[in-house]
Amino acid sequence: MKKYFYIIRTQIIKSMTYEFNVYGNIVMQTIIMITSSYFWKALYRNQSSAAGVNAEDMLTYIIMSSVLSVLFITNVERRIEQSVEKGTVATDMMKPVNLFGVYFAEDIGSILALVFQNMLPILLIGSLLIRVPVMQNPQDLPLFLLSVILSFLINWLIAALFGMIAFSAVNISALIQVKKHLLRLLSGSIIPIWFFPSAVSKVLSALPFIYIYQLPLSIYIGRGSRAEHLAQIQIQFVWLLILTGVFIAIQKQVTRKVMVQGG
């Protein structure tokens, strides 16, 4: 574990050196957050609530969605792509550390740095320009934090599985951007799926994406009962186990292929 903690520490230091990326992400998230707030204010102009959520809770939802987007930033797809494109993937796998463990540690280090560089500034800007995103039921904070941790792991596994496409397609830069925006749409980050048509909502409810953003955000704004949240967290955990199993199986297959073919 010392090796991975060293990677985390190194990645924190590295992340703090790229100030332009930090400022750029803050500006982008602020624009998205403020634009979304105007959209929801216009939508709620002539009604007090929609889909069981009032305007104030919806504004809290979008602020916290922007905050969580910082925690869900992953670089594992690009790291896989770079390793395959440069042809170093075979030698990387021969090192005395798990390759995907290294990628995971790097992402953890980046996120720990972004908590102070991005997340807190975005939270402050949202509180000043829109509203203070107070949690509806503070006693549900442990459920919210547990759901966020599971959401992060699910998001990372999806990103890692997507990144493995690079072993066949080599260059997946354009696909990464498509995946990033599509995932935020399907996960309820931009528009909660309870606003979608019933048929679409049912389909999305059967997929793991809503357990990345929508579940923890629903807990935060108090939409649904504690019993419903507990049941959904159990489903979230099941999805984590399924994705972990798929990840382990594909990782073994990819590793075997690389070691036989030499990259």
C-alpha cells in the first residue's frame, strides 16, 4: 500500500502545478451551474413544485451536482489510451504494481487536490450567486456520504471499462468526450430522470448511471423517504459488485492478450 500512497501524494503535488486547468474547470462549472439555475427558475416561474420537488430544492440540486462533478473527474481512460498509443502498456504491466491500481491511486490524488482547488470554490460561488445549498435532512448525511463513495467507485469502474476500448481502437479521445457528456445526461446530473418521459425513466432506472449523480443528490435534497434511499443504496451496491466482476474479468482478458502479443 505504501507504493500507492506515494503515487497519491505525487499526484496531489502534480495536480497543484497546473493552475490553468484548475481555473478553466472552475469557470466551466460556474457557467454550467448559473445557466442551469436560470433554466430551472424559468421552469418553476408559474408553479411551486414539479415532480415533487420545489424550485429551492432544484437549485440546491444543480449546485451540488456541480460540486460532485469535481469528485467524479477521472483520468483513467486517457492514461490507458496514452499507454497503449505509446506502446508502453506491456512494460507497465510488468512493473511490481497493479497497473489499474496505479491509475486508481492517481485519480484519488487528483481528486484530493481538486477538493480544495475546485470543489470548495464552486460551492462558494454557487452559495453566493444562487443560494446556500443546505441539506434538507441533515440526519441523512451518513447515507449521502456512503452513496457518494459508492457513486465514485461506480463512475470510476465505468470509466476504466470504457478506457479498455483503447486496447482495440487505440485512439478514443473523441469517444471519451462523448461518454463524459452522455454520462452526465443519463445519470441525472443535468436533468433528473424524474422529468423524463415515463418509458425513458423506467429504462434509465434499470441502468447504473442514475446511481452516480441522481441518488446522492436525491438524498441531499430529501426527495423520497429514508426507506427508499436505503433500498436504492442496496441496488447501488449491487451495481458496484456487478461492475467490479465485469472489470476483473475484462482486465484479466486484456492483460493476457497484451502479455501474449507484447502490447
